[in-house]
Amino acid sequence: MKLGIDIGGTFTDLVLLDEQTGILQFGKTLTTYPDPTKGIINGIHQLVASFDLEINTLTEIVHGTTLVTNAIIERKGAKTGLITTAGFEDVLEIGRELRYDIYDIFLTVPEPLVPRNLRYGIKERLEKTGKPLIALDEKKVKAVVKKLVKQGVESIAISCLHAFANPQHEQLIGQFIQKNHPNIYCSLSSEIMPEIREYERTSATAMNAYVQPITDDYLQKLEANLKGLGFKGIINIMISSGRLTTVEGARKIPIQLLESGPAGGTMAGVFFGKLTKKLDLLAFDMGGTTAKASLIKDAQPEITNQFEAARVRRFKKGSGLPVRIPVIDMIEIGAGGGSIARVNDLGLLTVGPDSASSQPGPACYGRGGELPTVTDADLVLGYLNPDYFLGGDMQLNKVLAEQAIKKHIAQPLGISVSEAAMGIHRIVNENMANAARVHILEKGLDPRQFSMMAFGGAGPVHAFGVARLLHAPQMIIPVGAGVTSALGFLVSPIASEHISSYVCRLSQMNWKKVNMMLKEMEQKGMQFLKRAGIKKKEATIQRIADMRYAGQGHEITIQMPNSRLSAKSIDEIRRRFLQEYELRYSRSIDKMEMETVTWRVIVSGSTPALSPQQDIAKKGKKASKDKREVYFDNATKPIVCSVYDRYNLPIGKTIKGPAIIEEMESTTVIGHNTKIQIDQYKNIIIDITY
């Protein structure tokens, strides 16, 4: 028995899997602030009570959390110091000296996580090859650490110039701190991000140090609470790349958890894509606070190492703190069920990015929220059943929703409440479709070639509108759509990624050095899997290199052959580089040397295999529930629409849209010109005609 737990901004989702039978059970509860572990315990109690389970029968819990992201955005991490090479104390503020908006005269940049008075330089120097030039000043190390301790730091980031080539000096500093001040957390750049580029490496290391104490405290508290319930199994944590790590791995490098929740949704997309034989998918996840879209090509998620946290301008690239960690490439916008609608100073209707969250929540929650949200609009339009929200566990108040929309939107714009609600719904759909379209086009691909898999609490409500705007041929609403990210945790492999920089042209490559480097990284990965209880025969190895034309400043990611590399491998590596380069830029450069920058080795355990089943059909109940008035498209009047109970829709059932299909965790809204089928796994497959 395995349990997936995903903490979102509004709801905490739970998915219970019986691996022998494939039967899934779902739970959803409000996220609790300021301690989200209370929401986890509440959700587990609900599952145990609903399905007559014993917690000690659970063998594994897989968890994803927004703790790290929220700590960085809200600046609620630990007091952190930085030790670096003398002369590089200000690298966090100097950055790349780029303006993310050249026309903004009031441009602001993110404040470094480590203030200037907690950043110290130490005399030491290495060549770019790692050869020592100036020995580490150990007396200075002692003095600097003493100052930081006196200033009350809880955590220290250590980032020396060229430590990616030789970690010796960083290790000496770290050993001194651990020996003399064992209560202080310590992050070494050579362990967090052993890559070239000192700004990005220092930024990632400072960020890791900043969140390590609170993450460690959270995971300890979570373990203690679960043991208190009687749980005796293992806990794994979802990381940003769509893989799992151990609690030990998460404590050491918590920065890996930046996008752990959204990554689960994409991995569920990979799983359901294979299940439905749709290998090219757009995974669309819309929850209570944000909407995310990620691309799955040939049953593989797009992984990037270019990521920013805590952007000053949420949708402005370059306005955040860079973190070169492997993360699933996705676009995110502030559009969720709790996104607040308002009329701006120009008299225009806008939605988001701020959210009503779970407290006070949308107006219809009746928890004190007075501003209209997307959920309020969906309720007014007839998409949501006020008596069946969360399966009837939570009542929605339509009158409060109408009052909020009337006061803040309809009256200021001089339109009806239904027109205002449709305006909110359409603006959210347009915003999400535009973001997804750009995300796909930037990769040189056509949005019309990708089916859309929609999930999240609000995803299936809005997916049809977004899919039509993208001209997607098909929609897939998976089993457990409202808790899909948590399900994604259960179908993801345990893995570790190891990194090493080696900047060299292919024609000048020291292949003996490359093979030794790759072997060492593979051994580290195997050791990690062994500690996680994974057998060697279950492991797979993937090699990746960041490459570029010699002289370029940015790289593209290339899959490398798994065989022993030599000069004979150059033609194959060159072919792979050109194929990827031409896909992205529709051109290649003749007679230009290619070079590698960073090498990566991913060692993964096997991907869990399961055939999902839901055994919660209600005996004696029909699939057709009732009918209700619903607004579609730009209609000024509602139409009478059939409503179905998802749990009682039989396999092979075919119906035509428009239709509404309800389940406990979500509601699927389907418009005109559609054919709806229930496949053998009870996924909803929707073919759209244009």
C-alpha cells in the first residue's frame, strides 16, 4: 500500500494505491496554515476512516510540498551566511548585469537571500582546471566563521571560485564548521551545483542553505507525526525533475524540492500518456492558486536546467534568482480557482495573479472572502454543483458568489452577473491558452499536434475552453483528475543526478578523463540507489551533456551514448547535437567546432507499473444524475445540460457534448461538437471537432 501526498496552496491531495490490485482511493482536504502537516494528518485520518484501513499497512509514503518555494518567495528561510573567495562577496548582487526589461526605468531586482553584512571573502584561489594557486587561509576561515556564529546565522553557504573543478578548499571549510559548530547547517557549492558559472552556482548554494534548516525541521516533524500515527514504512520525496529522492537526500539538498508538486502532475501525464498510447501530450494542471502547462514528447517530459525562483515580476524571465537544477520545463501563470477578479484602473476586467487561497477563500466558500474569484464565476455559470463540491463534504454558496461578482465586476462594468462571470471564465482561459501556445512554439512545435491531459481541482472545468483555443484534437481527463499530481508521485522512479563540468571542444577531448568522470558519477548514483533499497539490476543509466558551438554563451541538452566514449563517438555526438539544434533554431552553423560544458549522469530505479482501477461505483445508481442550466461559450442564455456521475459511467460508454461529468475531487465541463468515451481504465477521452 502506497500513499501519495501533495500539498497545494489551497488543498492537500491524497492518493492511496494498492499495488497488487491497482485500486486507487482518493482524498482531498484544505491545506492548513502555518503548519501543513496538520492537513496531511487530517487527510490520512479521513482516508483511514472512509476505507477502513490500518495505517501500519502502508509500506511507502511519497510526498511533494511547496515549502521550499514558499520560503523563498515569502523570505521566511533561515538566517544565512556566505563564505566565498576574496573579491567575490558581491557576486549575488552583481549577477549577470542584465536588465530583464530594458524599458522599465523603475526596474527592481530580487534582494539576495544573504545580506551584505553576512557575506565574507577568504583568501584562496584555484585555476579553472582545479590546480591550487593560493592556499586556503585557515586562520581567516576560523575568524570568519566566528563572526558569522556571533551574528546568529543558522546556516552557511560555501562557494569558492572554480570549486566545480576541485572541491578541496570548500571541503576544508565545511569540515571546520561541522567539527566546531555542528548545530550550524552547511551547504557546499561543489555538492549542490558543481558547475561552471560562479553566479548561478553561488545563487543555488545560498538558496539551499537558506531553506535547509526549515526543510530539515519540517521533515523531522512529518516523520515524527507519521510514526505517531503508527506508520512504519519509508518516506520518499518528489523533486523538481520528476524523480524521487529519499528523506536523507531531501535534507541534504532541499533546493531540489522547488517544483516538487507540479513535477508530480507531469509525471502522471507521462504515465497516462503511455497508458492511453498518446505519447505527445500537453499536461495542463490548474489548481486553486496557479495553472501549469508542460510538454511531454515521445513519452518523456522536457527537462531544463534553467530555472528562476522568487521572480520580482512573476512572468518576466530574468527577474528571479537563478537555480541551475534539473527541473521539468513548464509554464506557470497565476490562474487558479482562487484567482481574484477585479476591474483595473483602465476599466478593464483582469483576473489574478493574486489568490484568495484557502483562507479566506472564494466568496462562495462562506469563510469571509468578499472578492470574486474564478471558482465563484464557475459556480454562477452552472459548471459547479454547490451541493457536490468535494463530493458534498463542502457546500458552496451561490448567492455569495453572485453578490461578489455583482458588486465588484458587473455593476462597475454595467453588465449582468452572468456576463461578468463568463468574462472571468474566458479571460482565464485565454491567459492559459496564450501561455501554453508560446511555451510550445518556443520549442519549434505545433500546439495542434498535442492532445491535452487536464487535471487539478479546476483543470477539467477550464480545459475544454483552453483546448479549443489551442485547437487541440483531443482531451484526456485521467482517473482521479482532481488529485493527479499526488498520483504522479506514485508512478515516478527513485533517481539521483550527478553533475560535472568539463569545458572542451570535441576535437580536443580527453576521452580517458571523460570515461573516468562518467564512471565515478555512475558509481555515486548506484550507491544512492543501494541506500534507497533499489537493486543494481533494476537501475538504468542516462548520460546527458550540455553542449554549444564554440564561443556561444548558452547550451542545449544532448543525450549521450551509454557506451564507452572515444574519438570514434564524435560523429554520433555531432549528429545528435545538429538534430537538436536544428529542431530549436531551424538552422545549423557550418564548419563550427562544438564543445561540451557540463556532463550529467542520471541513475534511476525502475518506474512503478500499475493498471489503475477505481472500485467506488455506487450500486443501484445510474450514470445520469440530473440536468441543470449551464452557460457555454458566449451564450446570453443558459442551456439545459446533462450531468453525469463519473464513478457510474461504464467502460465503453459514448456520449455527445455538451455534458458535465462530476466526481468528488473535480468536475469536467465539455462543450459542443465533442464525442466523449470512457476507456478501459475509466479515463474520459474527448474528441473535439472544429
